[in-house]
Amino acid sequence: MYVSSYNNLYVLFSLIVAILASYTALDMTGRVARAKGRAAALWLAGGSFAMGTGIWSMHFIGMLAFQLPIELGYDLKLTGLSLLIAVASSAFALWLACQKQMPLPRLVLGAVLMGIGIAAMHYTGMAALLMNPEVEYIPSLFILSVLIAILASGAALWIAIRLLKEGRHVNRARLGASLVMGCAIVGMHYTGMAAAQFPVGSVCGAVNGGLDSKWLVVVVIVITLAVCAIALVVSMLDIRTSLLARSLDRANSELVKLALHDSLTQLPNRILLNDRLEQAIQKAARQRSQFAMLFMDLDGFKAVNDTYGHHTGDQLLIEVGKRLTAARHDEATVARLGGDEFVMLTDHCEPEDAAVLAQGLVEDIKQPYRLGQHTVHLSVSIGIAVFPADGGSGHELMVNADAAMYHAKEQGRDGYCFFEKAMNANAHQQLQMQQDLRKALARNEFVLFFQPKIIAPPGP
């Protein structure tokens, strides 16, 4: 048998390419798993080509590192076939690694099929030498090389699946896994090469019409590095784009939240409340049902704010918002209109239910508040308007619930009151009186009269 040797520099290159191919494969697995639809298909195609090219290049560089006392060449068709086998095996591996579930039987079957594919690529590449007589293989080493390919494939699939679930330090874990996978792939190749026996007098039939190994190794290395580098650069750009898109989504969500929620209590503001109110009106009109609006104003908040400062007042509003949120029904909306005014919208609420809810809110709100070193007490006045009896539009409901709330304050505060039409009439009379007084003041229509006070002497 011919005595073989290796070009150590080429062997080193084959190891580097194997590690790079493994890293690219693991990175492509993550890209395919996260992509959807057409993007997933494109990542699968590109990842399969990059991964397959990398693995094939490692084997081919390893073969080019192999030296015999005779000149060697490689048949173009068989060499190309070995590349196609590598790409097909890589596509199968990427597809399998991206499945949502990977039970042990499927993992074993995938490792066997992928290992056989890698072994087929290797021995097809060996056949490209067109040796005459044919290459003889030591059976034990031949079987060992196939087993190594299967075990390496199983380890690669398992590592790829684990990395998909990895959160932090994924790049560090991927690099370590690439080193393990690269060494396993190199081990399979050189075990297969050790199994090959070349009888003395053998002739390479691909020397004249095949590929020249002198310059081919440089071309393979350059192309492989370029393919893997392009794949990784595109992957990094995709990550950057995804991160930017997620950042923009978060920023947009924050802007929407700021526009629709109160900055202090984080409750819906007037804009969002109006939208929810219109939705509630449309839903109730379709279903011919009722809902209630509870308009709330805190009693004694101004005194707390003036006595303890705005910071304590803000903390008090936050705590009130929490109590209102905790007391609401599942589909109810609690909003802050500004200052110490809050509104609660209830869905499918009868007047009796609204009364029970309002009484519960009155009891909850007047429980003491511990704010830093201060214990604060306050109460709430609640006005209730029911759709559709007390208004067919959002504006009417708001005005009427507000009128009912002021009536509750006039009755002594710390309670609730349902809207009645007479309240609106009184409110209109008061508004008209205020307007008349302003006009009279502007027109100097006020006349001052003095009423003398006389102490009459006591009678006889």
C-alpha cells in the first residue's frame, strides 16, 4: 500500500473552516427558527448553501491536504455531486433543528439520516479521485467514520435545539458549540481518510481531465470564507434590523401609551375614555343593553394637597387609582380626567348593580391612606348616569353624570346620586344666572342700596 502523508497547513485550514461552518450553521438555525413565511424559506435556502458549502469545503480541503507518492486530481462531476449532497444534508438538518418539538426518536432518526448524508458526501468526494484499482477501505475504520458522522450530527442537532432556547450569552455558547462540532466533523473526515487504502501501482484517473489540486485549495478556501462571511454579515444585519424594528415598536407603544394614559396614575385619560365610551354605546345599542357611567370627585383633596404638598397629593391620587382599579369589574374602564376627577364605565350594568358598586367605592375610598409619615383621610362624591335612559351620546352621559356628582356634593358628600332631569334644569338655571350676572356687571347694571340699621329704643 502507498504510504500517505498530510500537508499540515491544509489540515489547519480544514479545522478552521469546520469551526466556521459550524458557527454559521448554528447561526442560520436561529435565523430560520425566528423567521416566518417566505423569509423562513429564504433563510433556509441561504443557510443550507452556506452550511453545506462550509462542511463540503472542510472535507475537500482535508482531501487536498492528503498526499500520495502519485499525482492526484478530482473528477468535476463527482466533486459537484458531493457538494450537492452536503447542501441537501444541511437543508435537512436546518429544517429538522427548527421544528417546535424534537422527541428522542425524531432526533435519533435525524442524526442517522444526516450522518449518512455527510458520510455519502465524503466517500463521493473520495470516489472523485477515479483511482484504478479502486480505493480499498478498512471495514472497522469505515464503520467508525460513519458512526462518528452520526454522533456528530446528533450532537449538532441537540446543540442547535438547545441554543434556540438560550437567552443570555447565546453567542458565547454558540462559539463553544462550534468548536465541539468542528472537531467532531474533522474527526469524522480523518477517520474516513485513515480507512482508505491505496495499493501500490494505483493510478488516479482524474489527473488529466480533473481539477488541479495546486490552485484549487486556494479557490475553495477563499470561496468558503466569502460564503460564510456573507451569511454571517447578512445575519448580523438582520439582527440589527430586527432590534431596530423592536425598538421602534417599543417606542411607538410608549408614545401611544403616553397619548392615551394619564402620566401620573397610568389610567386611561380622557381621549381613551371617549373611545371606550363610544364603543360601549355602540355595543349596548346593538345588544339593547344598559351600562353605567360613574363620575367621581374626591372630597377634601385640595386640603390635603395644600397642607402636605403636591408630592403627597400625587401619591394620594395614585393610591386612589389603585383602589378604583381593584374594585372595578373585569370589563370596566377606570379613567382619570384630570385633577381629582375619575370616571368608571361599567359594562352590562343595571341601575341596582351600579348602586351597589358606587356604595362599595365610597367605602373603599374613605379608608385611611398611609403616605410616608402622614395618614390621610378623604371621601368621594359619585354621580351615576345610565345609558340609554340618561343620555344617548357620550357627551350627554358625561354632562349628566357630572351633574349628578355635584348633586351628591350638595347633599353632604361621601355618597352617590343617580342623575335626574331636574338636576340638569337646576344646572342650566345656575349657568344662566352666572351668564346674566356677567352681562349685568359688564353693562354697569348693578345699583348699590344702603340699608340703615337702627337700634330702636325700648318701648315704654
